[in-house]
Amino acid sequence: MKQFINTLLTFIGLLPILVLDSCKKKSTDIDQDKIWAHYEIYYDQNQDVTWARTKFKFGNALGSAIQLTAPATITFNGSALIYQSSTEQYEKVFQGFVSGGTFTYADKNNTIYSNSISYIKPIGFPAIDTIHKTNSYTLTWIGDSLATNESVNLWLSGSNYHTEFFYQNKLNSKSIICAANQLQKLSNLNTSGAMLRIYAPPIQQSTGAGGEINGKFLAHNLNTVIAD
């Protein structure tokens, strides 16, 4: 079960930047105004590390991945992000929780795009001894209520390796309802949980292709019990 939830969390972390098109382009080969960008700050409380990540695509989020070529650069708070060929993204790892910062992208023509994000908020599981699946369960998290452009994802994984997904994006919400019909798909006994808070404000500066920016806080894993 522990191995399964760790695999799930790795997938959650990589989900926004998974390779959707195996054909990689060099940034010098294309119109610079057609480079779409995804900027992300991702904090994992289980490891106490923060990743600053950037993914470039051709045209839109579903386009081919792009690797920058000199003199194009991408930095976060002044530190260069390093290209990772395995995931076709740029990243840098920081110890501890980084609650915000500024991504600066300079294309090959030295056109500068600066995008900042701040106020990435923590979230945590309350103490939960047992979740009874005969009725819906309301999980009230530890942390602020949802503000504009925020949402929370919740995954519960039973000992049968089945996972159920729950979601909340209602303004001022502080809880997620886990429907009984979903809980009943989970086997009794040990259950693991993962909870991700996402802040996705509008991007500030982009090419004509657009882009997005978000900040994510992954809470400490939950270990509890499912029962009738």
C-alpha cells in the first residue's frame, strides 16, 4: 500500500508535465510567438522539498515539447532551471516550502516574459481514525478555506489498490464530501490518502500561444482505516 501511494504521488507531481507528444522541437526551429509555457511551483510535504518547473510546448498544452536553445533561458527567482530529458521539462529543487516566486523566460530574440505567483497556501489532513463507508464522509481539512482560483484534489486508496478521486473548488469551502458510493468501492482496513491544494491564477505575460501558472501544496500522506 505504501509503495502504491508513493507511486500515485509521483504521478500527481508529474501529471501536468507528462509528455503528450513524442516529437520534440528546438526553440530555434519555430516561431517564438507560438511557444506555450506551463510554470509550476510544487511542494511535497512528505519530502519537504519544492520543485520549480517549466514546460514549453508548441502552440498549446497538447503540442510537441520544446527544448530551448541558446540564447533562450528560463529562471526561477534568478536561478537557472535545468532541462530534464526524461520528462522534457525544466526544473530546480529547493529544500523546504517555497510559497512563491518569479519565473523569467527569455526567448531567442531576448523578448522577456515574467510571471510571478505567491500566496501558495498549506493544507493538511485532520486526524482520522476510521472512515465508515455506509454513509458519505465529510473531510474538513486543516488550512484556509478556498479562495479565488483555488481547488483541492483528494485521492483515497484502499488495500485492494483501488483509488477513488474527490474534488472541491467552491469558493470559501473548507471540506470535501466523499460520497458513500465511492467509498464503498474501497476495501476495508488500511487506506492511504493524498491531498493536493492547487492555486492557478491567470498568467501575466505570455506569447501569442498563451500559457498557465500554478502553485501546488501536497499534504502529508493520510493513513487511516475504512470500515462498514
